[in-house]
Amino acid sequence: MNNSSAGPSSKARVGASQPSESSLKRKRGMFQKDLQHMMYGFGDDSNPLPETVSLVEDIVVDDVTDMTISPEEDTMEKILAMMTNLCQKVEKIENEVQVLIETFKNQQHDGARR
């Protein structure tokens, strides 16, 4: 008799240790001002495009969430690898933005010559 009542309660405890989907929802734009300053510190424009900041915010929140809600225990090596991956993603975005800026400048320059 005790076994049948212990089963559901142990399942409830397991489910309670994992965050519900609704608890993972966040207020969008919560970190945008801080990210704008950080992006500027890493060489981006002082007023980056809102779409770029939003993309970087999504990447950062996803990566930090993965680090902190991971079902297995994270080691320092794994956290360092994830942070390195995040930095690489940000650098890639910065490079793509620079290419777009140069392309835009060249188009403006070519249009002014005509």
C-alpha cells in the first residue's frame, strides 16, 4: 500500500525540480540597454539596430539558460566552452554587421557618383 502512494509523490517531486514552460518565459527587451552598452564596448555602433540587439539578447538568454538549467551537472570546462561559443557568435554577428555597413557605404558612394 505504501508503494502505490509513494510512486505518484516521487513523480511529483521529479517534475517540481524542473522549471515549467511558463516559468521560463521572460520579458523581452529586459537586457537590451545593457547589451547595447556591451556591444558598443566591443566596437559596435553606439546606437545599434534594435533587431541586432534583440538577436544578441536571444542568443545570450538561450546560452545562459542552457548553462543554468542543464539537467546534468556542468563543469567549469563546459561553461567555458559555452562562453567561448557565445563570444564566437557575437564576433560573427559583428563581422556580418561590418560587411553590411561597408556594402551600404559603397552603395551610397556609387549612387553619389551617378
